[in-house]
Amino acid sequence: MKNIIKIILSFAFAVSIYSCSHDTNPQFRICNEQSGKVNVKVQTSESGKFAINDVKPGQTTSYQNASEGNITATAVIQNESVSFFAKKNNHYTIVINTGKPPSLKIED
């Protein structure tokens, strides 16, 4: 009887540890190093398409949640895009550079 109680308690402990795991979805944000506002179209593998509009010069947006998988960001004015595979528990910054032509890069 004592062994059964120990097994049940061990199982309950293992389940509680597993349920408290901290795997979080990846997050990304946009950093605008341009001298004017930019609009960025974002496509994720699971969430579909959406836009982050009117990112002011020097502004960095707040983090956006995404599902683990491919993310493609396209700066509308330059029509330049960047794609990357977003992994759980990571934060990414998509930087719109000031070069000629402007380019996008990923910082983790």
C-alpha cells in the first residue's frame, strides 16, 4: 500500500513539474533606423499575415508573439524582405537599416 502511495505521489509530482515548463512562443519586434516612418508586412507560418504600420524613426516596437516557425517580414517602401525560423524561448529584432538601398536584418 505504501508503494502505491509513493508511486501516485511521484506521478503527481512529475505531472506538476511538466505542466510548469516555461516553453514560450518566440517574440519579435521592429526597429526603425530610417529617417522616415516605415510599414512592415509580417507573415508567420501559423498566424497568417498582418502589418505593423507607422513605425517612427528611431522607434522600436513592443514584442509581438508568434508561433514557432518561419517568419517573413517585408518593409513596404523598399519592398525588401527577410525570412527566418523563429524558435521557442527566443526574442528577435528586425532592424530596418539606413543603407542605400535600405535593408533588413535580424538580431537575436
